[in-house]
Amino acid sequence: MAHAHSVLEEALKLPANERADVAAELLASLDEAEADDPAEVERLWAEEIERRARRVLAGESSGVPWSDVRRGLEARLTSK
């Protein structure tokens, strides 16, 4: 995870157009993964949604409003 964090820090130093290119390449690489079986992807998403819902119902997570997440991301991207 430390390596991924350092790669992310370096990527965030790039100009916006280059960050967009990197993001597009990373997303495209996920499409090429072997887990592209739609049934498997749907099953995994259902498991993740259920896990998150259980955490919220148990009071372990309250979530973060999208507007707050977006503001935080924008602040991080513009401060670099």
C-alpha cells in the first residue's frame, strides 16, 4: 500500500491533462482484468453493497456526502 500511495502522490503532481490520461489508462486496465465476467462483477458488487449497508446499519459507518468528498478532492487537486 505504501508503494501505491507514493505513486498516487507523484501522479497528483502532474498537470490536469496528464492526470486525466493516467486515470483513463488505469480505468482501462481494470476493463482488461480477467474478472470481466458480468455475472462475477455483479456478484462482487452485490457483496460490497451488502457489506457497506451492514456497516451503516450497525452504526460502524455513517458515510460522507458526495459534496464533501468532491470539495476535498478538488482542494487536493488544486493545491498541488
